[in-house]
Amino acid sequence: MICREEWITLSDFKGMKSEEGEAGDLDKMADFLKSKAPNAIMIDATAAEPVSEMYATWLKKGVHVVTPNKKVGSGPMARYKECMDNAKASGSLWGYETTVGAGLPIIGTLKKDLLQTG
């Protein structure tokens, strides 16, 4: 069994049997990343609801979140507010963006280009 925390090579992976791994645990992964780097970041490139449900937990732990996932920003207001409150309390950052129409990024355009410039 491979027991290196720092990395795993493609050769190592191809030689492993499925029973050598462990079940995925996004909370445990965030704890591990935070223990290794003060500026840990989770990048969610899914549209998965179970992953979206983790944002508030990650932000509370001080883990930064970057995503194009729209579920938290367009879902229940309580979940959105919890994420915003947790980010503010821990100092973590939540980077999100979405697109409309022909794939044009809209949030950054509205917040930075239009609102902040007057």
C-alpha cells in the first residue's frame, strides 16, 4: 500500500486495487488541506448539490472556495447567507461566477465593471 501524503504518481494509481483507498470525505479533505497550508482552497467544478452543501462548512473552517456552481447563489437564501457569514467570520474567500446567454460572465461584470466604477 502507498503511504505518502505528499503525492501519488500515475504509476502508483494504476497499480492500486480499489480496496486500498478510502471513501471520499469532503469535510476530511478540507481539514487535511487546511492542516497543510494556511491558504487552503477547494475548487468545485461540479453542479453537484452534495458538494454545494459543503461550502458553508469549508468557509467556516477558513478554506477558500472557488466555483462556477450556481446552486448556492441561486438556492435557499438561508444557505447563501450562511456561506457569506462564515466567509466573513473566518476571513475565507468565496469566488463564484456564472454565465448567461453566449457564455458571458455576468457577476464579475456587474459587481466590478458596473457597480464599483459608478
